[in-house]
Amino acid sequence: MLKKRSVSLSGHATSVALEPEFWAVLDAIAAERELSQAGLLAWIDQTRGRRPLASACRVLALGWTAGKNTV
């Protein structure tokens, strides 16, 4: 089941729906980078290019868990 979180990005309210496992990884990334959850989502939004936001979140989480931490 997906868990939805709401955030304001570039002055626009939006929400992102991801599996709880992805949110757990994203929360760990935010903590490691000393960012709030909203701050991490804003960074992902700014660096995602044309990729959908939810996809960019999943790719970051997968890369981080694989030890790449390159995104």
C-alpha cells in the first residue's frame, strides 16, 4: 500500500505516493544530509530533470541502498 506525503515545491502544493519502504530510506537520506523531509523532496525536485517525482525518489532510494549515493 502506498503512503502519500504532501509538500510545497516551488510554491506549488503537491503530494508524492510511495511505498513505506521507500519513505524509510528517504527519511534516512534526509537525516544523513541534515535535511528535513521537505528539504530532501525539494532537492530531488530540483535535480530530477524530466523524470516524474515519485520515480526520482525511488531511484535515489535504490541508489543509496546500493551504496552508490550518486544522485
